[in-house]
Amino acid sequence: MEPYMWWAVAGIGLIIVELMTGSLILLVFGLAALAGAAAAWLGATFAVQTVAAVALAAVGMIVFSNLKKKKAAGDKSNDSLDVGHTVILESWVSEADGVAKVRYRNATWDARVTGARTPGGTVFYIVGTDGNTLHISSAKAP
């Protein structure tokens, strides 16, 4: 079997395993192996094939690491599409803790209220989400 086929089988195998796990790390290594396959197909020596695969894997891991750090640091670029929409305060679950039930999209949601505590029926704005819990405030999110 030709060297590019070994690289391609390894790359495709890693990508298939990645599809089953969902961690994205194996995707980086699978693409790196496919870069080695491309170098082999173009007639490069084994050393050049290996350098191509390792270089792409290193760049991919640096990018992946930076994305994880950005997400862990609280990057709001992928914030919920619900932010900025209005909700109606229906009732308090615990006014002291700022936990309430709100009406949003014709359903009752759990919410955490920041800022002033006002009677039910008051309009609030969604400023963030945490799973199925809405974070609401009387001031609109910037």
C-alpha cells in the first residue's frame, strides 16, 4: 500500500472516532494525518510528510487551546439569542434570593432577577441565560 493511503486511512479513522466522541481534538489529528497524506501523494519524503502532519497538528492544537481559554474566560460572543427580549414577571419564588417565575414565549420560565425587586406584571429584559434559567433585569442589556 502506498504511504499516502496509510496517512489517509489514519486520518479518516481519527475523524470517524471523533464523530463518535465529539471532543474535537481527534478532528485536529485526523486533519493533520490527511495533510501528511497530501504531502505523500505529492511525492514528499517521509520526513516532510511527518513535518506537515506535526505542523498542522501543532497549529490546530494552539487554535483549539485558545478557543477553550476564550470560552472559559466568559466570552459573550456566543451569548443566547434571547438576550434583549422582554419577559413579564409572574410571581416570586424567593424574593430575598431574587428567584422568580416569568412569562416568556407563552411559557413559564425560572429567572434570576438582578437589580430592583418590583411587583408581578412588571416588564423585565433578559440579560443572560444559564441553562434554562433566564437572568433578567429592569435595565436592558448593552
